[in-house]
Amino acid sequence: MTLTTTIETNGKATQIDLDTLNRYGQYYIDETRNLIIRAVVYTHGTKDSRWVGKTEVGTDYTISRVPVDRDKIKQYIDEELNLTLTDEEAERIATYYQGEGLKVIKHWMTDLPGDDILGRADKRILSTDVQEPVIYWDSKFEDIVTRATATTERSEHEIKFALLNAARSASPGDYEYSAKVELTGTPA
């Protein structure tokens, strides 16, 4: 049984056999029509039991910042370090985390050929660990680290990891840094 889905381009419905396309995880590349199709495929465990749930279609993709819940950052730091962050501090942490995630993933993309990066996306999210995940966090958040070292017995390194983990847990993704894949372009 083939895996087909119907997409709409230019107001016209077209049925596409996804099994004939190059697959990268949830993404299928239709080079003939210049399309990228993100298809959520369900199965009961056999090739014949597959069906397509939801699809998205675009002609290209970009990597963008992941959403980060600022209130969850504040809650995490309060529980972990017994430290109350201001809204501005939570915003700084979230913004820095989003920017670093974008840099890390874009750098990671240079190591992967072609569209292989799409195969690494899980529910539109790309995530990875890095060798030194908190290398610049002390200079960016010196004021918070100083306040936390005064109120806890944790080392500066542990406090920086708590800040990173607060941002990581307040955003989607399974690893230290994340970014989001977004399909762009209207199919012709």
C-alpha cells in the first residue's frame, strides 16, 4: 500500500505518493513540483497500516528561534536556586537562549549535506548538545550568578547550568539548545 496525501497548490488539489519522494524524517522533498511536505504519518506497525494525518507544504524552510516561556524560567529558578527573577531578567535569559540555539543549529547545519537537517527535526524542533554549553553565560548573567552565589552554596558553574536548564525546560526540544524548522514559500 502506498502512502498518499492530498495537498493544495494554486487552489488545485493534488494527490501525491509520499513513498516516491526523498524522505527526511517527517519531511518529503518533491523535486518535480519544488515542494517540501511535512507529513505526520501514523501506523499500526506495518507498512500497509500507514496513513497521513496532518500535512504542511512549502517551497523552502528556515531555521528560527524556539518559543520560550518566561514564567517557566522564573518558576524554575525560584525552585532550583531560591532566587526571584524580574521579568527583565527572565526575558534576557530567554532571548539569549533563543539566539544561542539559533547559532548552534545553524553551525550544526554546515556539517550536514543538503536537506539532511530536516531528518533531525522532531515535531519541527532541532536540538543538540554542545561541548561547552554555558561558556559565555557567566559574562552575560554575572549579576544573577553573583546574587545566586550569595544565597546558595552552589558553584558558579552549577548556577550557570541552572540558568541554561531553566531556559531549556521552558522551551521545546530534547537537548541543550534548540531551534525551529519553519516551512516557507507558497507553492505555485
